[in-house]
Amino acid sequence: MLSYILKYQLGNALSWLKINLFYIGMSKKKHRIFRAKKWNKGLEKIFKKQVFSEAYENVGQIKDIFGPAQLPFISIKSTETFAANNVFYVKV
């Protein structure tokens, strides 16, 4: 029974995904707009996820992914001010 619980917990463990973003500016809705530096189709799972700084503090939430399929724009609604050139992480 204990081995089943451990396998279940390890199998559903969340991992941290580093996202490379380039800061563009602010939108009219006060969302911060970024451009992805590297992108593949599998990264679409970060939609509506929480974004964390390098110190693993909650920075905001991804509200929208839009634009060209190769290097899309990402809109983040931030809960506080942060340096736009930070390294960002998402729990997946």
C-alpha cells in the first residue's frame, strides 16, 4: 500500500519549467506583455498557470498566449511589480 502511495505521489509531482521571455511593455488592461524567445507546441500547457520568479515567489498568472505560432506573445497579469528581465518559472 505504501509503495502505491509513493508511486502515485511521484507520478503526479509537479515540475518547474523555466520560460525564456523578452519584455515588450504594458497593455491597456495593465497586463505585462512578453515575447517567447524559444517555443514549441508542448509549451501551450502553461496557459492560465501561475508564474514565479527565480526566488520562487508568485509574480502573476498567464492570461493569454497569442500571436504567431513560432514565437508567440504572452500576457501576464502581475500581482506586484517585478523586474521584467527576471528569470520566470511555471509549475507544470
